[in-house]
Amino acid sequence: MWKYTVRRLLLIIPTLFLLGTILFFMLRVLPGDEALFITSGEESVATIEDIEKLREAWGLNDPLYVQYGRWLWDILQPVKRGDWLWLPKFDLGYSRYADRPVVDALASKIEVTATLALLSVVVALVWSLPLGIISAIWRGSWIDQTIRVITAAGIAMPNFWVAILMLLFLVKFFNWIPPVQHVSVFDEPLTALKRLIFPALVIGFRSASTISRMTRSTMLEVIGDDYIRTARAKGLGPWVVTLRHALANAIIPVLTMAGLLVAALMDGAVIIERIFTLPGLGQQIVDATSARDFVMVQGIVLILALFMMLWILVIDLLYAWIDPRIRYE
């Protein structure tokens, strides 16, 4: 298991390198650049010569392979960490639009998005697993039909539409609007969670609907197997049979689906953070793309990709923990 984990962690490095390379050249196909954006505006007095001077000073007129080599060197440049340890610098660059290093600009953004994603996963699992199990146990009943209608609606409705409806509901009946200032979850946990719980409910609702239907489907396949009938014949209680025997074997496909839906959670966070005015990575990537701040966009995408790869690794390791028959050696 340890060898497999180390091997997977090492594979993250070439994967991020390939992703960063593809992203670098794809972004340069977009029209415009940061020099043009920064000098644009109604009150701008910059001339074409001023814009060209900025491009020359920032190296935007250099060939693409020169710009790529400079970006790659900033990341891979060896830096001494201790008496004998040398590690890559991992410098994601300097954002001229934000006028600060990318790592510094994203430090607080990562906390917001990571907290929102974690809350959304908790909401999705707490909502989906019990509903899926109940729906499978009482198959064909009015409870099953009600749950299936709710989950079908959750899959059909897009996140941004649910978010707008929730925001209108909160404003009309509770006079609640998203606060302008955001507080860190480490400084004021309760205040931060109160603000993040509504966006987390919106994002988690769609994922919970999908996971719930998957749980119902896999549970229906398992509860008819011979070993489940044998467990019941031995006199085990219904919840012991359901949770200890049936769910343990039905949860593997659900975990796979949950791992894939985290990508959807991050995708939905881009729009939801915009609607609820959350200063996270989703909001930042929209602003950076509009400003043609390619360095910032590359940094955000690489961070999100790293998070996704680590999450998929955790899901793979959970397989072996839940089902001892699975081995990676």
C-alpha cells in the first residue's frame, strides 16, 4: 500500500507538468493581453507606444518558447531547503493585475473554496446516503417515490438557478443578503460557516441527488444476494444486515461517483461564489480571465488539479479500507 501511495504521489508531478504546458499555450491563443487590459478604460490616456513599452518590459513580445521557459524556470528553479536538501521553487509567477505574487494572492482564496468544497461534500453525503438506503429498503412505496422525485428534480435543476431561488427566498423572507466582508474560518468559525452553509447546500444538493440514486441502485443489487438472505436467516437485525453487510459491498460504486462529483463541485463553485459574492478561487478565476491575467489563471488551475488528484488518491485508498479484498500491491 505504501509503495502504491508513493508511486501515485510521484505521478502527480509529470501530470501537473503536462497540464501546465498545455494550459500555457492554450491561454496564449486568446486575444488580448494584460498590458492592453491594464491600460484600457474610459479615463486611460495610454498610447499604442505606451502599451508596446509595457509589453516589451514584461516580456510579452518574446517568442512563446522563451516565455514558456521563463515560466518553467520559475517553478523548477532549485532552492536550498536546509543544509543538504534542494527542492524546486514552485513559484507560480507574479500577477501584474493583482500586483502581487500569485501564491500570496491565492492564499486566502484557497481557504474559502476548500471550506466550501468540504462543506458541500459533507452536505451531499449526509443527504444522499440515508435517502438512497431508505429508498432501496422501501422500494415501490410512497417514500421511495417521493425520494425519487426529489432527486430527479435535483439532477434536473442547474446549480445557478437553485442558488438564485435560494437567494431570493432568503432575501424576501429572512432579509438575509450575502455580507460584503468575508471572515476566515480560522478566525471566526461560526460566522464563516453561517455564510458558507447556503452555498454549500446549493452545490451539495445536485451531487446528493446523483449519489442518492446511485446508492439506491447498488443497494437494490446487493440486498437480493444470497449472503444477505443468509445474514437475515441467522437472526441479525435489519439495520445490522443493511449497514454492515449490504452497504459495505454497495458503497464502492458510490465512492467512485462521489470522487467524480468533486470535480462538479469545483465547477459549480465558480458560479456559486459569484452569486453569493464569496472571495474564492471561482470568483478569482473569472476576474483573472477577464483581465487576461494568464499567470493567475495557470496558478488557479494547477492548484485545483492538485486538489483533484489528491482527492482521487484518497478515494482509491478508501476502496482497500472498505473492502479488504482490494489490494494494490
